[in-house]
Amino acid sequence: MQVYLDNAATTALLPEVFDAMAPYLKKVYGNPSSTHSAGRESRAAIELARKSIAHILGVTSKEIIFTSGGTEAINIFLQGITSEYNHFISSRLEHPAVYRTIQYLEKIKLVTVTWVDIESDGSISMDSLSKSLAQHPKSLVVLMHGNNEIGNLLPLDEVSGLCDNYNATLFVDAVQTTGHYPLSLANENIAGLSASAHKFHGPKGVGFLYLKEKTKLNNIYQGGEQERMLRAGTENLASIVGMGKALEIMQASIDKDKAYIESLKKLLILGLSDTINDIQFNGTSAKTDQSMYTLLSASFPPHPNNDMLLFNLDLAGIQVSAGSACASGAVSESHVMQAINHDPERATVRFSFSKNNTPQEIEYVIRKIKEIYYQD
Ligand code: PLP
């Protein structure tokens, strides 16, 4: 049996998304910037996708900037806003796309940074955030909606309210939650948000930046005038169409998918708790109301087989991750695990689910883990 439980790294393309993209790979190939009919056909498809995404988020089309994914959306925003904001408030639990970008901006002295305190369960200390805002009002606050390693969800309304009180601006990295949670941005005090299609069953290498009207960014690229001059370069036509389709499909079944996927996650929590003595769950990941229903980060007790755990799971056909896929290859624990003081003697396995998984797969995983874990 092959069980793919690494959906926080990437998801499978939906067949309907592939079908929607196919004409734009096979026959519609005009450059969207060309004024002739072939170009206009491509432009129309891009604008339709933009309109659909904007409608789903409750914003206007011109507030959606197409990018090559989450990382580019984050860089366009964070690097582009430094002429307006020179103090950032963020956390050490951010994805490297955010974390390293902020460290870079700090290093080249474009910004100073306050790193907010983290609670022992990996949540952002609201007290620390309030204090940081009181010390540095009018800052840019940069926080992720759903943590890609431990699954913690940010209390978005509370954070956006706090930013409002201190006249601060908020950027949200929603790469893990877009398409999985109903994001209604119309009434939120959010100036920018990043999303990436391959995390919600769309194609890889495409994403978007939501940029609230009147938020001024300097362009970090020099080139053509595409995407309000913020992302110069010919648009990824077929992928943009695919992303629009994927978000539409995901949005239409959010509640149903959530209920189904959450039941799989609960099954795994129960199964692992019954099978492995002293299993723990990182962050708020086992609390279904405070974490993403798509992710469970398990912490296995020290064991001679821990080094081989992922390898053995792979041999059994089970694809999971030790931490962040983007941070794989690193020998030491990820910066997130270090920030939450995870015991390095314990082994972390990130299970991340999609609607393509089944209860039979979860039962298989529990059975195999028991075999692997107690094989000696
Ligand atoms: N932000 C988060 C929370 C992520 O999980 C990822 C990817 O794993 C990114 C940003 C980067 O997105 P992309 O790979 O589309 O550049």
C-alpha cells in the first residue's frame, strides 16, 4: 500500500484542474501582454482567474498579484514595503521564506526586528505581541496563519484587532491555509497575504499575493509592467488558470472536506496514543480547535530505531516528513522545533492529510508504525 501523508509539502493536482489547464498548454498560447486576439484570449483567462480568486477572498481583482508561489509573494511584499516600514514584528516559527527574508532585511539594515515570545505549545504570546506593539506602534507585523511544521493556527481576528489598536500593518503567510479555510479578507485589517497553489491541489510554481488597496510597495524586480509592475515577467498562463480552478473547487467543499479530514486526523491521534507509549504531539497539533485539521506533528519517545523511522516508513510505502519539506536535508532539528524546545532525542514525524486519504490508510499507518517501532 502507498500512503501519501505529506500534503503540507505539496498536494496532488485535482483531475479537474488538469483538465482546466490543458487548453492553455495545448492551444491557447498567446502572450497575455500582446494586443492581438491570441494575446487577448490569454489575458481574458488570467483576468477570469483573478476575478474568481478575488471573489472567493471577498476582495477586488486588482488586489490579487500573481506570483511564482508563496516565496515570491512573501519577498515581493516584505522587501517592497521597507520604504514604508522599518520595524518588523514577527516570530521565530515562520517558514524560511519569511524568516530568512526578514533576517536578510535586518542584516542589510533596512529594518529592525522584534521577535515575539512563543508559548510552550508553540502559540504566539498575545501578551508579548501587545507589548511589542506598544513599544513599536506603526510596525509591520508578519505572522503565519497555519504553521507548516506543527500546525498551530493563529487567532487571526485577535491579531488583526491588536494591530488595529496600534495602527500597525499586518502581513499573513497563508500558504498552508488558503483553500482549506474560508478566508474572508473584506473586513480584516490585513495588508498582505501569501498563498501557493500546490498546497491546495493546484499546480506547482504559481501563487498569489493579496495586496490591500493603498498599500504601497516598491517593486523588487525591474522589467515589464505585468502584475502592477510588482511581478515583471510573462505570466504563467496555464498555472494561473489551474490555480483559479483549484481554489474554486476547494472553496465549494471546505466544510465537507474539513469534517472528513479531521476525522482522519482524530483516528491517527487515537491510534498512535493507543499504540506508542509516551507519544506526544508537538505544538497545539492534537487540539483540533487550535490547529490545522490537515496536519499532525507527532513526537516519538527516544528509541534506537528513531534514526531509521522515516526510512522504514518509506519502505512500508508511507510518505511523511520529519519537519518542513523545505528544510529537509538539515541534520539538526528545524528552527521551529528548536524554538519550541523540542527534545532532540525524540523523533518528530509530520503527518499531513488531504481529502484523497482514507481511514484504511490511517489504520495501515498505525499498524506499520507499531511494527517498525517495536520490531526489536
Ligand atoms: N510559507 C509556508 C507556511 C509554507 O509552508 C511554504 C512552503 O512549504 C512557503 C511559505 C513557500 O511556498 P512556495 O513553496 O510556494 O514558495
